[in-house]
Amino acid sequence: MTVSATTTLRAIAYENGLLDSPVASAIYSIGPPPSPAAAPAFSSAPGNTVAITSASAGVTIRYTTDGTIPTETNGTVYSGPVTITVNPTTLQAIAYGNGFSDSAPFGVTIRIPTLTITSVPGN
């Protein structure tokens, strides 16, 4: 079979005496693969929180705080700064969206500064 343009291919398997298989379907694309989404970037935000952004417009970002690598189906969809409550925390994120292949995962280990309170004479 020769395919010269983006095409949806469908196939079915059958044999005498057996039930037909379900129809399988896939899109076969001609041309270069899509560019990856820009990798997520982290920046500190007020109150032990971390903001996550991507330079690629219109992408979705997923993140994890347990050190596992997020995917399009694993992790939390980013909707605002992530509060860090466990010290240390390994924050991992990816960006993905229509017209892009998944970004490379990016991760950092975050350590919340230790707050030390000392008494002052007379107080």
C-alpha cells in the first residue's frame, strides 16, 4: 500500500469460523513530526508556592509532586501556583497540546527554607 497524503487507515481481521475483530483505526501523517512544546519553567510565587509556565501558547501542563514523570494522563493539570508542603518535594512537569509533541519532562527538587525563631531578651 502506498500512502501519499495524510490518511485515516482502517483494518479488520477475519477468519472463517471466528468472529471478526474490531475495526482498528489510525491516522497516518505525511510530513515532519510536530515540534515539541516548550519545556515547563518554574518560578517561585508567594507563600511556598511555585508557578509553572511554558513558552508554547495554548498548551496544557501536568505536574506531579512525588517525583514521578507526568504524562498526558498522569499527574495534575496545572491551574495555578502549586503549594509546597513537604520538604523536600520533587516537582516534575510536562507541556502538551494540539499541534505539539509532548515537551521533555522537567523537574526540580524544592526545599522550603527553615524558619528559625529566637527569643529576644525582654520579650
